[in-house]
Amino acid sequence: MFKYYLLKSIRETQFWFWSLVFPLALMTCFQVAFGNIYEMENSISQINVAIIVDQESMYSENFEMTVDSLSENDKGEPFLVKQDVANIEEAHELLLDEKSDLDAVFVVDGENMEILLKKDGRTTVTMVTKTIANAYQSNYSIIMDAYSTDPSSVPAIIESISEDIEYTTYNDGIYTRSPDNYEWYYISTIIMALLFNVTLGIGVVSDTRADISVGAMRVSVSPARKLKLILSAFFSRVICVWILSGIHLLVLNFVFKISLGKNWILVVLFVMLADVFALAIGQIFGLFMKGSLSQRENKATGIVMVSVFLSGEMVSNLPGIIEAKFPILNAINPATILNMGMYRLIYFDQPYDFFISAGKILVVSLLCLVISVIMLRREKYASL
């Protein structure tokens, strides 16, 4: 019977579309849309700047000294490199020239400053140059106010401004690698794919309940033990979904170049448990939903889509919004639980999280499986 149910699952084309083809197509769309956008937006490579002074002043002189100090780095290659530009016309030409490596130009006129940026330049250039300009303007105003009110306090203020103070300490040991916000969509798609496996769980019920399918009618009058039939139908589908998830993870890692992290073995085990969870939940859907097999599958798919949407498949910060307003929804939403579990395994070096998440999944899966077996074994029919 195991072989029969295995072949039957392989022939279910609708399952292969929703659980294999659709998620891979969606991830391909993400790849086309995002590509290496994260690296482009967050690149911290050298920023080439120039300063053009229209009117000499103490403000412009001190600003040039500030940029010179930022261009000097005793610990290695400086991230800010100052270039010489003769005038504003040359600056415009260089910023429009795609071959030029000039990223930004500070135009200083008296105590006013304007920043010219390269067309279609990096986001980090805009952030860094504006931060430098705003910080300088703020510090300069503080010092000038001190000169006019209490000149004796100026040296202490300058020393305070120049001093590097760390108010927080960054613990880089928490992450196994740098988090990429766009990778959340790929992880969410993997979770969506395995949750679509609830339709196979409904298929287990359909194969063993005579009031749903003709095949189950024939099985019901056979001498085979009901428990053996139920477990054969269930675990034959487990094999299918494990193969499917293996394909997803291989494509994710080797085609889309998204690493599974240093705890990749735990990630694989987590996905395997999540597959069993989806099948077990599918059996509960199949038992308590009404209608034909296709109607039950459609209802279950609708529930899965809502769950996946609330987990951040389309809006990555939605779980955070829900956590602030209605946290219990995140706590009971299967897609959110699985998303966060897999995300933490990939990015955080905290194996303890695996055992917590895996324990929850395993308990719910076993509970659903036991309920399904008890209810299916007790099915009696007056006539078929």
C-alpha cells in the first residue's frame, strides 16, 4: 500500500504545481526584481568627494579640515577620499559622467552648504554625505554660540565633540552573517511552499474515508488493517514533500546564492519537521472541513494564503506591526512561527532556538496525527 500511495502522490499534478513550480517561479521573480540590490544599497566601499568653496570663511576652512581628517585612516584604507575639482562646472560634468568615480561634491558658500550627488549613485553616499554635513553644521553652531556667550568653555566643547564615545556595543557574534532584508521574501516563499503541502494531508483523509472518494470505498472493504493504510498514506506523502523541500533548498543555495548559514543541517531538519507539520495540519483540515476533496483543498489553500500574507510574504514588516498591535496573532499563525524559526536558524548562531521551535512543531504534529488516526480508525459505514 505504501508504494501505491507514493505513486498516487507523484501523479498529483496540482500538488506539484503549487508546491514546486509556483514557489520556484515566485523566487525567480524576486531574483529579477531584487538581484544584488542589497549589496548596492548597503555598499560601504570608498566614497569619493570634492569640496568647492565659493566664499572663503572660517566655516569653509574648518569644514575642509574635517573632511581631511575623515580621509585619513590609520587603521587601513579610508572610506572617504577627497578629490580636487576646479569649479562648479567641472563638478557637474564629473557627476554626470558614468566613467567618473566622483560620488559627491560639497559646495560651501560662506556658512551655507549644498551637496551635489552623482546621478543614480549609491544610497549610502547620500546617507554618509548628509550625515557629515548635518553633523558639521550642528557642531559648528554649538561652538560659535559658545564663543559668543562663554569663550572659556570652547576648548572643553571641542574636546567633547572630538571624543569618540560608544554608548552601545555591537555584538557581531550574534549573527552568522550579515542580515539581508530581501532574503526574507525567499525564506517566506519556502515556508509558503511547504504549507501548501496541507493539500496532501487532506489527500490522506480522502484516501481513507469512504464518504469522500471511490478509492477509499474500495480500501474500506479490504481486509487490510486501517492503521496500516493510514500510516502508509501519510508517510508516502512525507517522502514526496521531503524530496520537494530538498529541491527548494538546493535551488535557494546554489541557484539564488542564498546561504543556509553555518547551521544548515539544523535548517534542513527544521524544514523536514515543518513538512510533517503541514501534512498533519492538512489531515485535520480534511477531517473537519466539508465538501468534496477539491473543495476542501481550496478552502485549506485559502487559509494558507492568508497565513502566509500575515507572516510577511508581501510586506516584510507586517509581522512587526502585528506584534505591536495584536501579538497573539503572531503566536498562533503557523507561517509566522515557521518563518521566524527558519530566519533565526539561518542568521543567528543560536542552536537553542532550533530545539524550541522544533519542539513546538513536533508536539503539534504528533497531536494532529494522533487525532487523525483515532478519528479515521473509528469511521463506520452502514453501506457503501
